Amino acid sequence: MRLSPPPWKDGAPIRSWAARAVLLLVGLAGLLNAGCVQWSYSQIKLGQEPRDYERAFPSESARRTLLGLCSLCEDAFGRTDAVVVLLTHDRRVAGKVHATRFVRDYGFKTDEGFLLRGELDPQLAELQATGPIDTLRVIAADLAEYQGEKLAMEAHAWVAGGLVRLIQCWPHVNDVGIAAARLTELFELVPGGGEARIAVDQAGIYQFEYRKGKTY
């Protein structure tokens, strides 16, 4: 009687276990990175003074700018997290925005997605005379035009790209307030065709979000 070869001889179960291991490791690394950034982001509250937020982000990944504070984290698995904290003239928190972009190639499949979320106090930002869309347009333009250290420029670009894609989703909005050449660069960073949401709470705080693809 001829025995059938063992099922692992052709390597199929090995490949299966290897694939699962890769997914597990990538997932754990992503969760750790995401958890760290999300925790830091959650520590930032509108109206906070410097003593309350200045240690929210690791010093090696954070920079102070004329616009406020920013952070940029990239892992080895294709995930980028950028946070921009907008400050008033006396350095209180007027707004915060978190952008996450990831592209993960597992060899047998690719996951990708983008998520931008944020909140803004138009009174603190001194933009109460404009509506939410015009306010986000002004912020996106300021971030897109920022010139400075590389880390800060990249963090600002990710957030500006997300804001532009959010604005682009709104009906009858043709002008996003950014020069065509720069707009092309931002569009290359952030995928279009996602879903956008803007809400105003009882305190007049703007809460906004743009998401495309998988977000975790």
C-alpha cells in the first residue's frame, strides 16, 4: 500500500503558519504604535496651557513651530501617524488633528487606509467669523505652506492632505485654497474617494473626520 505524503511536505502549512505569524507581528506592532499615538493625542485637550500638554509626545518625534506643536511617527510596517496641535498666541490649545496612513504588504495581500480626525475651537483659533469648511480651508493652507524642519513639514503635509480630501468631499466646493502644484503633492500622499464628516457640538466645537479604506 502506498502511503500519501505528509500534508506539510509541500510547505503549504508552513506558508500558512508563516503568513499568520507575519500578520500577528505586524498587527501587534501596529497596535503598539497606534496605542501610543492615540494615548498622546487623547491627552491633548482644547484650552490647555503649555504645562498641561508639553510632555504629551516623545521629544524625539515632536517639534514646536510657529503654528503650534506637531508629532510624526513612522513604523517599519508602513504606518505613519502625524499629529498637529494648533495653538493660540498665548500657546493654549485651539485645535488638534491626527492623521494616520498605512500601506501594509503581506506578500499575499495588501491593506491600506487613511484616517484623519480632529477638533477645533473656532473662538480660540479666532476663526469664529467663518463656517467650518472655510475654517478648515484656512488651516489646510497654513499647514501646506509651512516651511521649516523636515519632520514638521512632513507632519503638516499629512494633516493638510487629509483636510484637503475632507473639504473636497463637500458639495459645491471647488476651491480648497492651495496652489495647484502643492495640491498635487498632497493628493499623492492621501487617497481620495473617502467619507467625510463635520459636526458642531453644543459648545460650538468643530469635530471632523475623513476616512478611506481600512482604519485601525
